[in-house]
Amino acid sequence: MTATPAKFTFDLDMSHRREKSRVVTNDKLAALLEEARQEGYAQGHAEGQKSELARVQQALLAATEKLAQQTVNLTASVNEIHKANLGEAVQLGKAVGGKLATHLVAREPLAELEALITECLASLEHAPHLVIRCHPDLADAIRETAEKRIAASGFTGRLMIMGEPEIALGDGRIEWVDGGLVRDSGTISEQIDKSIASYLSANGVTLAEETEQ
């Protein structure tokens, strides 16, 4: 017996295509979640590291600036201490030197004038006269010294010794026609003070003015 073929009725809707369904298993879902978690962790960790690094860098910068300022302050303090010590040392040296000079002049008041007399006589062979001005207390001793020096030199002029109270002990002036030599402790002291002040100024030190007692 022959089967009767079915008739094609042309009622099949060809406008809709059946989509294949994507089945997500529990294992796949777990893997996706773990992947997302790892990515999130990695991103958070990276951002955290950046934030921590920035904080550390900021803290390091602040510490460096603080250390630099402390170094500047310390250097300034050391410099001030050095300047103070230098000023005190110079003042002490000046005081000691002044006392020593005074002591030497008191012990040997003729020494400086004798040196001046010897110096000038070496070139005064033809001078008509030689005038020596000194403290009255030294006049006789200076005359004796000058006459000895003249006897050993070629000087043939006239010798005059003049005692003047305003001249300090140990100071004096030697004069001839066209020149002279002076020993003035006051002028020497002023020159020393100027030299000291110049030296200290070059080193940034300013001495306080001495107050009179």
C-alpha cells in the first residue's frame, strides 16, 4: 500500500530565526565572578599603591624640607658662634697685646726711640741739626744714647733734645731739615684698631662698642 504524501500548505513563517540559547553553567559563572574579582582586586591594589606612594613621597618631601631648614638654622647658629668666638678672641688678643706693650715700654722706655735714632743717623751725615722730642723724664737718657750713636756715625750737625710733657713715655719725634720720624703709641693703637675692625668686618663680625666703666 502506498503512503499518501503530505501536502505543503505554505504556512511556514520564515521571518523569524530561532536563536541559539547560551547556557551558562555554574562553573562558568563562578569563573567569571572570580575573574572579575581578581581584576577588581588588581585595580584596587594598583590604585592603593599609587595613593600610598604619593603619600610617602609627600612625607619624604616634607621631611627633606624640614631637614634642610634645620640644617640652615644649624649652620647659621654655628656661624654666629664662630663669629662671637672670633670677636672675643680678637678682643682678648688686643687686650693682652696692649698690656704687654705697656709693660715693655715701662720696662724699656728708651728702646723705641733708640731704634729711631739709629735708623735716621744712617742717612744724616750732612744734616745741620737733629732735634729729638721726648718725655721730659727721658731727656737725659736720650741725650746720652743719641751722643753715643752720633759718635759712631758720620753725623756732624747740632743735636737738640727737647722734653715735652704731652709726649707719652716711650714716644717721641726725631726731626731734621727735610724729614723726620715719629713714634706715637696713640696713632699705632688707632691703626691696630682699624686693622682689627677691617679683619672682623671681612669675616662678618661686628664688635660691640666698649662702655666706659
